[in-house]
Amino acid sequence: MTDTSPRDLIRRLADALHDAADDVEGWGNYASSYFQEKHDLSGNVARIHAQAGEARAYLDRPVPEGPTDEELNDTYWEAAATHPIRKNSVVHIAALRAVLARWSK
């Protein structure tokens, strides 16, 4: 089964872009110099390789870690405990907003 994680998809797309750039360059070399220059073959190949390189650079960045369940739980209960209104639904909504505000940065 193929891995369907976003990072794996980006990796496969970067590989496909790299291969496509090589194919464009290979087939484009059959055209005369006039048409290669007219349609900017070398520039197009360079742009495709650059896009593949940007995708690979993205993959080289560390995977950001989100908050743990414990941190989310603590944030929720801190907000719930300090809320001035004691109605459950209002406190619940305010606490969830506090969790989102703190951890969605």
C-alpha cells in the first residue's frame, strides 16, 4: 500500500517534477536552437527543477510538533477555572477558544 501522508506525497511530487524536467530537456533537445531559445527551454527546465528543489527543501525542515494531550487539557481547565460565568456551555466555549488561541499559532 502506498503511504498517503502529506510529506510522502510532496516527496513523490518532487521526484516526478525532477523526472519531468529531465524529460522536457531531453525531448526539447530535438528541437532546433531557434525553437529552444524562442520557447525558453533552458529557463523552463530550470524553473521545474527549482520547484522540485523547493519541495525537497520543505521536506528537509523539521516536522513541527503540536501540543500534547496533557498541555491541551491543562489549557482547557485553566481557562474554564478562571472564567467568570459558571454556565457549562459558556465556560466550555470560552475554554475551547483559549485552547485554540494558545495552540493554533
